[in-house]
Amino acid sequence: MAKGCISDSEASQYHDTGFVLAKGFYDAGEIDLLKRAAKEDRALDQHSFSRNDGEGGNVRLSLWNHPGDTVYGMFARCESIVDSATKLLKDEVYHYHSKMIMKDARVGGAWTWHQDYGYWYQNGVLFPNLTSVFIAVDPATIANGCMQVIPYSHNLGRIEHVLKGDQAGADMERVTEILKRLPLVYVEMEPGDALFFHSNLLHRSDQNTSENPRWSMICCYNAKSNDPYKESHHPRYTPLVKVPDSAIKEAGSRRFGADDSAWMNVASDESAAVLAEKL
């Protein structure tokens, strides 16, 4: 079962460096359910989108705003991850959105240097008091394009972002100078590990040129007090119904049916619709 809320020392590391890696956050049984659901789910595959990475590759992903009652929703709503996000943001949290990043073997594209708040700033979110949780579905290694982060870069504030391919990336002149003063860390992960990172942390990943896929699920949370001042394609404050960690395996034991794919419907999910329009 998921290991519970992150510790005080892990929270301290997060606030100091901008990220913390929680090893074995989900157990082998839980992550196996997520992996099988993601790789066998036709709705997830049919509603995935491809984005040009500006380096000759493409990133494939599926994105949704509301977690629902599928195994994906149970991962995003379980008490371990919600309590951890609450501890980090020091406020009630709500689900801002989740996505499945499908970095397939030999063809998975790169993500350019960016801050998540560089995107979300445009959505009427006034403070960078949001957190993302990167859940490794497959092993993430340097060879298959694991996450790269710049520790302490969350203290730099929001950096201007410019379009690169289909992605908005941080101003590279500034990033180049930042890397002369701050370290670069490759975050290698095992399935079930969870990387919590600040919305202003600079991060990227390389293309996957290996023979091994690197799929991951990213759950993003906003603080209730940081409710956007205007409507956008991501939701304003919506109460999050937390579930016990045991709900993951209970949901995973159910067969996916037609009703389970409704949460992935582009017609009813504004973020998925906006993404589709841009591609």
C-alpha cells in the first residue's frame, strides 16, 4: 500500500531545493495496476496527443482535469498523495489536472526546460503555490529520458517562456546562465517512486533513444487559497474527495468498461479540448 504522507524532513528538503524524491511511494502491486491500466486502456490511447518537441521528436500524452473513479483517479485522490500535497502547500488542495506521459522506446520526444508555473500563470493563478507529483510507471533512467531538474531554481521566480516546437520553454539565454551557478540533477526512478516538485522548479527531459519505454503519470495540485481569479481550461477550486489508499487496488480490480472512459472525453474536458485544438 502507498507509504503515507511524506515526512517533515522530506517536506523540508522540498522547500529547500524545490523537489523531493519519495522512493517506493506506491507499492509494486499498485504500480502494476496503473501500468496495466495505462498500457491496455484504449480510451487513454485514443485520446492521446502528440506534441513536437522542437528537436525532431514528438511527445505523446493524455491529459484530464477531473480525476474520476478509475484507477488513475484513485492514484490522484488517495490519502497518501493528497495529504503530502496538503503538507507541502500548507493548505487544502484540489486537483488541477493529471496527465500520462507516454515516452515510448526509440521515439519518445524531449521536454524543453520549463517551469510549470510558466504555463499556469496565464490561467489566472496568482501565486506559484502549486505542486506536481511525477509517478514513475516504468523505470526512468538517463538512457530513456528521465527528468532533469535544477535544484534551488524555484527561488528564481517565474521566467519568461517562449514557444519551441509545440512546447513553451523557458528563455534559454537565462537558463544557460542559471546552469553556470546551479547544479543539474538527473532524477533516475524506479516504478512506484514519486517526485514532488515546486511549480517554479526548472525541469526538462531528453528524448528516449533507448529500447525501453518511460511512461509516467503526473498529478498536479493547487492550493484552495490560490483559486484562479478567472476561468481557464484548467479548473478553479473544486473540492477534492480524498479516498483511502486501499481504493487503488479496489479500483484496479474492476474491469474497464465504456462508462470508465467518459472522464477522457475531449468534448467534456476543456483541457483536453484545448490541447487538441493546438495540435
